[in-house]
Amino acid sequence: MTHDELVVQFALTRLDNPGLDLEEVAALLVRRVGPERMLQFAAANLADRGELRGALFDSAVEHVMRVVLSLREDTA
């Protein structure tokens, strides 16, 4: 999934759940994409951080947050 596709999925998830904060939306998105994508997100996050291991779900959520927040900063 490209970063653009990830942001679109995040936006759609947020529209469906307007009362959630950004991290809760990211967690919901990770749950929705399934185990294979969760593993890809976690691996990408750990690679970005230069770490060899970490909690799968938490790392995947952090990856989603990093992508979304980095794109938000680019537009500011």
C-alpha cells in the first residue's frame, strides 16, 4: 500500500468514526487491513526506527501515524 493509499484509507476510517482521536483511528485502520498489511506496516516502522523487534500491532499503528503526520507537516 502506498502512502497515498494509506492516507485515503485513514481519511475514510476517520470519516466513519469522527469521535476518535488520530491514534484511535490509526488503530482501527490497522485492525481493518488484516494481518498481512499489519505485518508490512510494523516492518516498515521498525526499519524506519532502526530496530529489530517490537510489538506487532503497536508498531503498525505507529507506522500509520508516522505516515499521516509526516504528510500533514508537508502541507503546513
